[in-house]
Amino acid sequence: MTQDAFPSVVMEIMTEFAHQTGLTSERAPRRYLWTDAFAVCEFLELHRLTGDEKFRKLALCLVDQVHHVLGRHREDDPRIGWISGLDEHQGENHPTMRGLRIGKPLYERMPGELIDELLEWERDGQYYHYLTKWMHALNRVSRETGDLTYNRWAIELAKTAHDAFTYTTLFDDQKRMYWKMSIDLSRPLVPSMGQHDPLDGFITYNDLQATAPKDPEWPNLKVEIADMADICKGRDWTTDDPLGIGGLLCDAYKVAHLVANRRIDLADLLLTLLKSSHAGLEVYLRGKSLELPADCRLAFRELGLSLGLHAVERLQELIDGKSDFFDEGPLHSWIENLMQQVVLGEQIEGFWLERKNRETDLWTEHYNINMVMLATSLVPDGYLRF
């Protein structure tokens, strides 16, 4: 299949996603924050590519539905209304003021209830790294539509998440982060820190700040950006998880944009991200996971890697086009090394485009996230645009 054919395939995927999840049908809404964040970006990109207004409307409708489903308490929760506790009018004006639920099928773990690590994956609450994805999606809407309301909502969400998920340790007076919080953000559900959460926060906050108007009355994230910069110092980002590697590669591309367009000195961070991505990819490939049959593979994690490899291509183009901002030497060498793996992304996409590989129970179990991540990898600029 040629690259030119991908938009039509992606239109089919995203149209089906909208129907299946209750966005364009009478089905009960099935909202999941991670998937929906990528879907918003993809609808925006389809609008840009085709000029079809329906895709822009789908993006805006999806934002509205996410806020009215995941910004409010669950149907099986004795609490009602907006998570923020705001009245209906104020809740409509500030739908992200107290965060957004993940959208997991089970109710959150109750206070005092022992943690079951396997069950916790199916329980609701709030994930920081899902919230940053939604901040990014809102900011993309703001830039595409020119409506700064979405940027304000993203910044309000950033401030809420930062305040709830970060804390200062008593023993060394260092800031850290919780991985998962309760629906109302009153207590941690998983106290350990997500490996890449501080990095996600630092990059996303900078993007939101760059979009915000130069208005002293507009909320800003200067304090939060400084906090995240401190938490990021000296951290090892290396992972052998394909979704994590893909995320690092996307982050490297975004950091390069911050260097080139905002004149922020992040050359060391950019180099670190490329080294970490390369090291993690080598370990991952030694495991030969991509040689397993479809019923043993998690598509959305692999497609996160292929998305990251698309980011490498765009990173090389950016650096070649703005060479004045980037030093010769190690940076170019690491990018060249990673460019040799770009074909891997094409292989991953080709594998999951084959219908027989999408007929396993494992694919069906994660159907919506798999389809949206496949669409995002095939047409990546909606998500990667920064």
C-alpha cells in the first residue's frame, strides 16, 4: 500500500471509531482518555488533509464528550456532577479544573482496600501521562481553530495535575510524582513514579506556554516548568518497552522544536533522549518480539514505536532545515543510527494492516486503542505537529 493510500484507510478507521464509541451513533459513549487524545489529533489532521469540515466537527464533538463523560463522576459513583465540584455552569466553563478520569471499566480502589496489582490496571482513577496527552490534544485544537479557550483548559488541567501528582519527599526534600491518583485527586492509588512522566510534563507545559497569549491575566506555567526541569535532572529514560521507546522518540522531536523555535537550550536533553531511545531499541530488538505471532503481540504498543520512528524522520528534516540551531557531531550521528531503523516502523504497520493479524482475541480486547494507534502511525502529523 502506498503512502498516498493511507489517508483513505485512516478515514475508514476513524469513522468506524466514532461510530463504535458512541460519538456518531446512539450507542452509549465509551470514552477512554488516552485513545481519545490521539483520536482528536487524528480528526484534526484528516480535516487539514481533506478540507472536510466533518472531521473538524468530530474533533470538537469528541472533546466535548470526553469532558462530559470523564470530567464527571461515573454512573456507579454515589457522587454526582463534575469531578471538580463546580456547579453546572462553572463546570461547563472549566471542565478540566479537577482533572479527567481514565475511563477504566471498574470503580477505583476504595480507601484502605489492599492493592491488587493486576486488578488495578482495570480500575478507574487518573493517570498523569494520560492527562498530558489530553493537554496536548486540547492545545492542538486551540492552534487549529484559533480558539484559545482550549489552551486555557489545557493549562488549567496542567496546573491541577501538577499540584496533585507532585510532592516533596521528607527524607531528601526532592520533588517526585505519583503514578496514579484517585478520581477526585485526593489520594494516590499507585505511589511510584512513572519513568517518563516528568519528561512528558516538562515538554507539554512548554508547548502550552508557547501557545498561550502574552497576557498577564492568562494563567502561566513558569513555576510548573521549573519544577519539572528539576525532577528531570539526571534521570535515566532508557526503556525496552516499544511504546516507551516511541514516546521518547516523539519527545526528542518535540524538544528539537523547542530548541529551534523557542531558543531554549535543551541540546543535552535532546542528545540524552536519542541515546536512551537507541539503547532501548537495541534491547527490544534482541528480544525478537516482532517475530511472534499476532496473538502474542500488543499492537498499540508496537504502533507507538512506529509512530516514534516517523518522528525520527521529521527530526532529521527539522535539524537539516535549521542547522544553525544544532551543533554538528554526536547529534547527527545518533539520528543517522536511528534512521536505519525507520524501515522497522513500516514493517510494524504492514503487519497490522493485514486483516488476518487483526482477528485475534488480543487485538479485539484492545480494539479501539489499536485502531486509533494504527491510524496515528499511518498519518502521524496530527499528533506530531508541535
